[in-house]
Amino acid sequence: TFAIEYCGCTVEWFQPEGHVISAEEAAAKKPIAKVSGPTRCILMAERTALNILSRASGVATAAHTAMEMARAHGWQGKVAGTRKTTPGFGLVEKYALLVGGADTHRMDLSAMVMLKDNHIWSTGSITQSVAKARVACGFATKIEVECTSQQDAREAAEAGADIIMLDNYSGDQLKAVAAELKQKWPHVIIEASGGITLENMPAYFDSHVDIISQGSLTNGYVTLDFSLKVPKPEHFALRDRVSVSNV
């Protein structure tokens, strides 16, 4: 809407935000909006508006598909995106996750402290990393620790981490570690991450897993194809795509 209005035009949306376009609607090329304004201004806004719409709709569709799969399997956790967003376009992609029913994870670096391997290795231990982070962020900000082993996860929980990310585990391995963590630290949020796609996500559904994050939701997603057309003159509409010449 902003890109269109910025160029001096107006837009009337025929479908609410979050509407799932059916195969029948797509095949019929059913309009989703009407743009009004001088032709020059419409053409100025066309490609920018379509690029934003196509990409945001792609993210929202992927998020919706993931959440529908989760609910179909009876999993009550939340599918989330990651920080793997397009530079300069991340806010739009994060918003599209919400439209699709998924979680944004953190909106930016200030929303939560995330301690990954480089942070931990630079201090020498998970315990020291969590302690230093807590001093810096205070009690009001959550701390998440990326863990690649059961020992890492235990140390992170004992150090006071609010969220433990179990990274690059197989489904069975992750379920076993998550169950142990939840038994001793039930308040800790467990996140599954690393190499998880729509195809293998069901392997990670478990009552001890709270969050499943997927970088693919905002990184390498499939865009949806939208076009903008001005009214076609009748004499153009009557022309055949292939003309047969008289010999």
C-alpha cells in the first residue's frame, strides 16, 4: 500500500490480509486489489509494489503451511523464523511471518540475547557467557543459548538460560535431550533448530519442544506471482496469440 500511495495512487483491497488464495482463484486470475491513479504514477509504483507483495506473500504462505502442518499433527508449539532475513527487507519478512501465523523469533538484536558458538568460545564457557550477558541485559531480557550437545544444554540451564536452542539434532536425539531438560528445568523454553524443513519437521514434533525455527521461511522462500494490468483495449483483446497468414 505504501509504495502505491507514495507514487500518488490509491489501492482498494478485495481480500483481507492473510487470505489464502485457492487454486481456483489463482487459475481464474481473480483480482485481489484495484489501483487507481494516473497511468504514469501506477507504472512508477508497479514493480516495487509487486516485488513487495510477491515476496511477503511467499513468506506468509510458507509460514501458514508450516503452522497448518504442526496443527494437523497435534503439536501445540510454535513455528518461528530466524534472523536469516533479506538486508533492508527483514521487517517486512518478519511481518509476513505473523500474517502467516508463525512467530518472528526476535525482531532485532535488542529483543533477546542469543549466545551462539562464537560468543561462547570467545569467553571460554557457557556459564561465563550467560553470566556476562545477564549483567549487560538485566533481568527483563531473555537469554538463549545455542547448544550442540547434551552437556552444553545442561550447563546452559544450570547457568540460568531462559531458552535452550538444540541445534542440528536429529528428531530422535532432540526429543531425548528435550525430555531430560524439561524434567529438571520445566520453565526453560526448548527450541529445535538447524536443518529443519517442511519435509522433515514432523520428526521434531514433541510435547517437550516449544519452538521449531526454520531459516528457510525467510531465506530462499518461493515468491508468489502477481501482476498488475491496466484495462485492455477491446481491439487488443480480439487479437489471436498466433496469426495464420494467407499464402
